Amino acid sequence: MVEPVERPMSAANVELQIRRIACARCGATFDCGNGGRDGGCWCADESYRLPVPGADQDCLCPQCLRRLAFVSGQSA
């Protein structure tokens, strides 16, 4: 389930839409689109890069994304 949350302008002067979503793996709810150092999504600050979810999938929570990076051989 996606619940849009209002957000002020980011540091990049681009309005981001925060989504409250359930992790596609574990079901934990989290905010997608905030928490990053520069006003973006928290996942942009992570040191690893994994493929973006497909159209039929949604984002992973921080814990599941870090676990996937570890399993994929990228340090988290």
C-alpha cells in the first residue's frame, strides 16, 4: 500500500514525494523518498548500487536492502 506524505523542497530544489510503503521482502513499513544527506531518499546515500525494482515490485526497507547487498557480494 502506498501512502503519499507531504514534503518540503529538497536541497536540490526538487520536490520529492515521500511514500510510506511496505517492504517487498519482509513487509516492514518505512518511508521511501527521504532521510538522505542531501534531502533525497536514504538509499541514495548507501555505498552499494543494486538494480532498481521492476514495475511489479517495490522498494526494500533499509535492513533488507543492506542484507541483499551483502548477499550479492557488495559491502553494506
